[in-house]
Amino acid sequence: MNARRRPLIPRPRTASRAVLAGAVALGALGLTACGTGTADGGGKGVDVVASFYPMRFLAEEIGGKHVTVETLTKPGVEAHDLELSPRQIADLGKADLVVYLEGFQPAVDKAIEQSGAEHVAEAGSYTELETHGSGHEEGHEGHEEGHGDEHGGEHEGHDHGHGEDALDPHVWLDPVKYAEIAEGVGEALAKADPEHAADYRKNAEALAEKLDALDADFREGLENRRTDTFITTHSAFGYLAERYGLHEESIAGLDPESEPSGARMKELHEIAEEDKVNTVFFETAASDRTAGTLADDLGLRTDVLDPVEGIGDDSRGDDYFEVMRANLQALRTALGAE
């Protein structure tokens, strides 16, 4: 495991100085939140601002009837590429609670730092984040040494263009770690709204139990599989792979915008043949061009493995649990689980 203090993965797009400066001016005008409640608590319930869907889901499930939630990342917007409006930045300082994941969306990190928000729930502080690689940098020799080492413990040499100490932010795809975050968000809500603290803790416990059941479904559903290896467009599923003893090989590494080298594509050809991979996974919100090319070259099928960064019209479900169970079924088919 790696220390939590190590830097998270940087993303290329950030809010401009002009936008941040505009937020200060708008904040002075006393703008209210653009969600269902008002940021100063004058609306219905406790006003929560969530950075993107996995954080919003926690806030709504745990907050229940006591909260109104405004999400910075709107449906259809790629979460990594979020750019905030001046109004959204101003809202952060007025929210009763901000729920976010540090390092996943740099524009959000900078805006929260400037906002002076009193109550902030940073998801990564409630669990241990790790580095994950897919063999992208170290080559297939590392893959052959053992699947367990590839996704657990120390991860030497897995730079992926982000620095060898980069942490994987996709922690919500591990139901066990997501449950730990849920408990932390419950405590943050209790602190922000002590009057309803008992309800928040009760709801957080109920959500953790549902996540435990999802974990059990994955463990049972992935038993007696033909192979441990699956190929994805980018390394979003390292936590899930580590949790269930799988081996993720990605085309693009941790950065979904990076392009694979010719050597990497050749390596994936070898891995697919050696590990009897029959499916290349792509994401609903990302282009499947490279995944399709690889699948065509090898005569493999393609399917969707959703990182659940948002819920949209193309999602295979209406919420986190439905999409995760759709992911489970897709993995069962690809891995030949009986």
C-alpha cells in the first residue's frame, strides 16, 4: 500500500485565472446556488455541492430527505475535463458541505481551495488510495510474474506519463473502499448538520451494507473463471481488479486521453493470445476507435465496462448499483465465469 500523502494524478485542464477571479466578484454579489436548494441554507434542507456522480450518489443516499444536492459535473460532461463557471465556483463557498475527490478534477480542487468552504468531505481521506498499473510501462514480463503483485502492494515503474508516485483516483469502483468513503461522508454530514446526525449515520450504515452485498455478488459471480485478464481502454479498474484477483491491461494507461504506442499495441496482441482474452472493453463516454481496432485485429468482441463517472442515456442502469451489476455481468461473460 502507498501513503495517502503522495500526489494524485494531474489532469490537463484547469480553471483559468479569469474564471477564478470572476468567482470572487460574483460571490460578492451574493449569488445563490443553482441547485434545488440555496447555498446559504435558505432552501429545502442542507445544501450539498458534489463534484461528480459518485460523490453525488453518496450525498443523496446518505443525506436522504435532509439534503439538496447540486452536482458540478452535469450529465454528458466528461468528468475529467470539467471546467467550472463563475457561478459554480461562487456556490462552493456558500454550501453547507462540499463532497469531492481530490486530484480527480483539478478545476474543482483549485476552486475549493479558494472558496473557504467550512465543511468539506474529501473522499480520498476516508480510505487508502493506491498506485495501479497495467503493465503499460514495465512490459509483459511484469505481467507474467504474477497477477497479484501487479495490482497489490508496491507498484514500481507504473508511471503512465503521470510520475511514478501517481495515485489512482477510481476508488469508487471497489465496493469495499466505496463503503469506507460512505461512512466518512456520513460523519461529515453529521458534523455539518448535527440535528440530523443520527439519520446520516443510519443511512451511511445502510448504504455500506448494500455495498457489502455488491462485493459479495462480485466475489461469487467471478468464481470459476476461464481467465483473470481483461483489456480496457484506460486503467480505471485497478481497484476492482485488485479486489477480485483480476488483471487489468489497459490500452492508454491511467490517462484516458493518451495514445498507445505501437509497442504497446503489439504487447496487447501477445497478452490477448497468451491469456485467452476474448473481449476488449470500452467506455460509454469515450471513443472506442482504438479498442475497436485492437478487437478487429485479433478477431475479438467489444463490450462496455463503465467506470461510473456519470449516469447518462447510454448507461446500463439508472444508478451506481445497476451499472456496477451490469459491469459484473460483462466481466463474467468476458472472463468465462461459470
